[in-house]
Amino acid sequence: MKKIIITLIIGFSAMLQAQNKVSGTVRDGANKPITGVSVYAPELHKGTTTDANGKYILDNLPNGNLNVTFVFVGFSNQNKTITNLQKVNTLDVVLEETLFQMDEVIVSTAFNKIQSQNVMKVEHEKMIDLQRKGTATLSEGLATIPGVSQVSTGTSIGKPVIRGLSGNRVLVYSQGVRMENQQFGDEHGLGLNDSGIESVEVIKGPASLLYGSDALGGVLYFNPEKFATANTFKADFSQKLFSNTLGSNSSLGIKTSSENWKFLARGSYSTHSDYRIAGGDRVTNTRYNETDFKTGIGYNNAKFSTVLRYNYNKLDIGIPEEGIAEQTSSKNTEFPRQGVFNHLLSLNSIFYLKNSKIDVDLGYVANDRSEFEDSNVAGLQMKLKTFNYDAKYYFPKMGKLESIVGIQGMHQTNTNSGEEYLIPDATTNDFGVFGTANYEWKSNVIQAGLRFDNRQITSIAHGEPEEEGYFKSIDKSFDSFNASLGYKTNLADALTLRLNLASGFRAPNLAELTSNGVHEGSNRYEVGNSDLKTEQNLQTDLNLEYGNSHFEFFVNGFYNHINNYIYTSPAGTQIDANDVFNYIQNNAKLYGGEIGLHLHPHPLDWLHYETSFETVTGKKQDGDYLPLIPVNNWKNTIRTEFKIKNWLEEGFAALSINTTLNQNKVSGFETSSNGYTLVNLGFGGKVKLGKTAFDLSLNGNNLFDKSYIAHLSRLKTDGIPNIGRNVVLGVHFNL
């Protein structure tokens, strides 16, 4: 069957005549050819591998410029740009041995440079590296990245926090499309599963120039799984088991490609019981089940490249209300619970002109979020439908100057089907236009841009005046101009300096404008404010990093001033025994940063020591602290890499000690938090038993079963600790 599929695809592609071609040989420092090097053109979603002689060929390439990456384990990445492709092009590459993190192409920024050329410091993490840490959820894995944390509700719900900002202030992109899933809610998670995701890029700071409203605090940009290399068929299966939640995660994927066509599909299923705290008790109704399916099909030739992807995600989540009550290992959620269905359809197309190109992204997101209080009839049901568009024109490169202009927009409708209304029926329309330019000379880069946005929000009146659940109609328009300026230079051969100044904005969301009732999961009666203004910020970022073959060091500092910061404030009154909170505005500031080093001493090539410290402080103009500010955190990891005879390759063992300090800088209605230290241990590698080979990982998180309560846990007010010891076993087979 496998051969039939490959033959059909290759046969159809053979009818398409190739135009431009790139070929060459990849060698090591001793001039020996390297077999199995991944040669990939990211823009075309197309790749191949080198043969036994280190040779490769990429066919059917467009005119203009082409970026090609060369990746092989144990060697540094090479990223090459071929300008003005000819019919036949030769590109020979020499890879140098290294055990350090490799330089990656950054997709989330405007010009898709490799990190060493990028004006903005962007954190790039491969999903496999986050998964090897034994984390149970995607949000938990993201929280291991310096400068990123999470607001959590048990183990099932996590909302990312970037340098103290979260919710609608952090924009999430998947498959090149902005995710819209009622992210204003405290109990509304990412709605994404890490299965089928290749990597994540984190922009820590305002990115409104490229992404518009809601990118005021930063961007999480998820890169989907790559297609198979040309003329191959691959299938794989992975399984994870979690001791704490008695959980299981299974994933099965297939993919195949010819020279022009490519296809992939992946399905996964996760199920977890209530999580166990230190000492043995389980937190009632923190169980959840998740089904995820991703598929994609792509085509490219010398004139254009297009990829259509679809992601379906179904989440059944228990909402903990009783704390530590009924003790059971059942995975069937009880009432109250949430049911969340998410459909994401994306289409990316690139049209190649003579020396320029047009890049178009279209996306449709349908989010159905229901809450079931005591029956299978949803009391609260919100249906959010969002259509996104993004079109960019890349001008022909003029010497060392590159430039882009683009338009971006969104049409969104929210409708309620249940008896309860959290927000009204409403329509939101966004439109933005921007331009940006990049000038590079020697080791210096300057990048600047300007953008204008307009957001229109109209809602429908609901309910009776003076009663809970009444929403008056609104018709609001918000405008914003934003700009960015960045400079990168090499102060020395291995010392890089980046300085960025950027503004960002966020229009008020529907909950802030219209709320009138008890907020879900709290005892607060929240009252919206239709007169709220746009949040506008200005952030300065400084990044200094040094790296050689045995030592890496970085320091990041930022200062973020926000005008018209929106937050809730107690009114001093009550409605039906619930304290009333009003949405108000005040200027605010956040400042802090991250510092870290990576030591790989010679001649101990198998040993790595990594450490990082992160801190952020947030204050209102009146001197009071902002709520939900992450705690200062110090992370230390000792990692070894090894090989055991012929049965274990790419082996690793890691010991991490994460220390979270006390948090006493809290908002008026928050409580302080005690510090704690968690110890994690990990082991794994590629196991070979005869003709059978598979990847194995074994992690012990919170190894000493420490009882602790994270400052950003929503169960903190009830005194409920976070998860206790969790042993995670994972295997991955290529079928």
C-alpha cells in the first residue's frame, strides 16, 4: 500500500516540468560527506535528505531568492540564501560539529531571518525538547521558557503569561492564523494540543506592528509539523503514561510527499484523572479528556506554493469547585464541566513574481464553548466565529534594503445559545495596514516600521435594565498608530547587542466593556465600562548575548509603560452577597528581565550546565502592584549526553532544580505566596534492539513530592496545592 501511494503521487508530479534546481554536497570539517542531513526550504514546506555521498537535489524551485536550511544532529545549523535563482544552482555546505543550540530560522518576525541576524530577540523552542521535560500540557511546557509562566486551574487549564501580561494581551498564532477562543476568560485555556506542533516562537514584547490588537504583551507563534521529505512515506506512533493523573496520551501520524505534492495527518487522544497533591489526596473534578486531529495538504511549483491545514480540537474539562472531596480515579468529568470544540482552517499561499513575492494567509476559527452546571443541557454556550486575512507584498531587494507592506484584518461574530450570558451577541471588525523595512550591513541591522489599525465593536442589547445579565448595546470604534525601531550589532565576534523600542495597543474586550454579573469561577460581581479607552504601551528591550563553542551567556532587560491599563477594582458594595468590582483604567509600568548562561566545558563534551533567572515587577500609577505578576524564578539544569554501546544512541540525562521565590509584591485583593524548590529528573534516548528502534523518555517531576501552591494558581484562594510527584514514561516509534 505504501508503494502504491508513493507511486501515484510521484507519477502525477512527473507531469509537471521542473524549472529551477539546487544541488550540492554536504561535508564535515574533515571533508567527509555526511549522510542523512535534512535539507529544507521553509517557505516551500519542501525538503530532502543527503544520500550516502552527502549529495542532495531540490527541484521545481521558484524564481527570486530562496532560503535553505541544513540540519543534522551534532552539527551546527547552516542557513543559506540563494539570490536570483538560475536554472541550475550549486550549493556545497560544510557543517561544523557542535553540541550547542543551533541557529534557527525565525518565522514569527517580518523577514524570516535566522536568530543571529534578527533584530528582535525571539525565544525558539522545539516541541520535542519541551516534551522531554515530562510536562503534561502545552501550557506547562511553555512555562519552562524564561520570561513565560502560566495562570493555571489544576492541570487541565493553563493561560500563558509573558512578562506579567496575559489573556487578551498575549496573542496566539497557530498554522499562521490568530487563535480566537474567548481568551479573556480565566478558565479558557489555549485550545491547542502539542501533538503535531514542530516548535514555538515567543516574542516577549509588543508585536502590534505585525499582528495588530492584542499583541501588546507578546506573541506565541506555533509552527506546525513539517511535511515529509520528497518522495517518502512516514508513519509514527507515540505513547505517554502519567503516574500522577493515571493519564495517557496517544498519537498516530502519517505523511508523504512527492516533488510537488505533500500530505500529512495526525490524531491524538489524552485522558487524565483528578490530579494528586503531595500526600496522596486528589483534587476533585480536575480530570479532563482531549481529542485532537490535524491534517494538511500542500502543493508547490516554480510559480507558487500553497498549504491548506485543518485542526479539530475537542476538550472535556471538569471544573473543580469542591476542592478535595470525593476520591476517585475516574476519568469521566462531573458537573460542573466545560465542553470546548475548536475548528481551525488555514490557507497559506505564496505567489512568486520576478524578484518579489506576495504572501497571503487566510484563516477561519470556529470556537464553541459550553458550560454545564448540573445537566447535559448547556447553561452557558458561546459560539465565536472568526475570519482572518493577512496579505504581505515583499518588494524586490534593493542592495542591502528589504521592505514589506501589508494589510491585515478580522471579521468576528459572537452568539449565545444558552440561558446564561457572559458577554452579549456582538460583531468585531479589524483592519490594519503596515509597512516595515530592514537594512543590513556587515554585522549591523536596522529595522523600522509603522502601522495603523481600526477596530469596530457592535453588540446587541440583552435582558432587562437594572437586572443581572443586562447588556446595553454598544457601537465603539478604536484607532491606533504604532511604530517600532530596532538595532542589532556585533560588539565583538561572539558578542551581540540588540536594542528595540516599540509601541503596542489593545482595544478593550467585550467582557471589559459590557460585563454585568457574577464572573465564572469567582464570587465577584463584575461591572463593565463602555467608556474604556484603548490600552497603549511603549516598551524598551535590551538584549546582550555572548557565545562561543563552550560558553553562552545572555541578559535581557525591559521597561514597559502602559497608558490606560484596564483592571478590576472593588467598588465597596455588594449585590446578592457578592462583592462588586468595576473595570477601571490607570497608567501602569512593568520592568524586569532574564539572565542566563550555558556552560559546555572542554574536554567534557558530554556535560552541560544551564542556569537562568527571571524577574518582573508590575505597578499601577498610584504605586499599588498589578495582579497576577509572576514570581521571581531561578532554574538550574545539569544535562549529560552519551551513547551506550550499540543499543542506546543520542542518550541524555538531566537534573533540574527550579527555585521559586516568595511573592510579597501583590495587588490589594491578592495574597502573598511562599517560595518553594522543585527537583526534576529526566532520562532518555534512541533505543535499538535488533531491527527495532524507538525513542524513550522517562521523567520524574517534583521528585520529592513537594507540597506547594503556585502564585498564579486559580485554586490558591481555596488553599489547594499544585500537582505532586509525577512520573512520565514516553515512547515513540517510526512505523
